[in-house]
Amino acid sequence: MLRLLFILLLAATFHAFAATGRVVKVLPHFLDLKGRHSLSPSLYDRDAYQLQLRQHPEQRSALRFDVLWRARGATGAKLKLRAELRGKATGQLPRETTLETAVESRGLSKWSALKFEGEAYRNFGEVTAWRVTLWDGEQLVGEQKSFLW
């Protein structure tokens, strides 16, 4: 009985050090040729400008994913955000690419950005689905994905 109690306490101790995390919100924003996602701080204006950029691809320079995330009990230096993107199919399979950035946890929620830009963005075509994940080393601790993922 004492041995069982010791094992349970030991297991609870190891579990307390496991990282927990969450991807709270993901906001994909097109950026114009000047790197702006909005012309003013108004959310209404931002949404209207995003509609304009969606309808006029020639006015876009990049796609930025603004990610609100949180992690507790993480090892710190090993935290990373990863965005996996799928595009329209060419042939049998859809195009795919991955964006990744190292992030640092401070215990509270934090916004970070992942940018898809340059020649890779221009050649990729339209993004049809995405998944953003938070990793502590090799352990997945949080995820959010688009409807079509």
C-alpha cells in the first residue's frame, strides 16, 4: 500500500513538470505592398481592408498569421510555433509549406507572428487551409486549425 502511494505521488510530481499550452486565437491577415494589414486601428476598417486585399491579390505582398498563445511549465528555449499551410492542388496533391519560429514563454498569453512572404508566397498561390501548433521540444502542447484542415 505504501509502495502504491509512493508511485502515485511520484507520477503526480512528474506530471506537474509537463508543459501545458494552448493556441488561443489565430488571425490570418494579408499584408499590402507596404506591409500593412489595415489602414487605421479600427477593427471595421481592418476587416474592410482585408476584404479588399482578398479580392485584389495584386495588392498583396504577404500573409501574416498573428497567433495568441500561452504555455506553462515549458522548458523555455525549446518552444516554437509552427504554421502548416495547404494551397490549391497542382496535380494529385495540394501544395504544402511550413512556417516556424522560436518563441519564449513568460507565463501569460502572448501574441507572435508568422509571416509567409517573398518569392515563396508569390509562387504558392491561394492558401486554402492552415494549422498552427505550439511545440515544447518534440511535444505538441497546443493547436488550432482552419475549418478545411
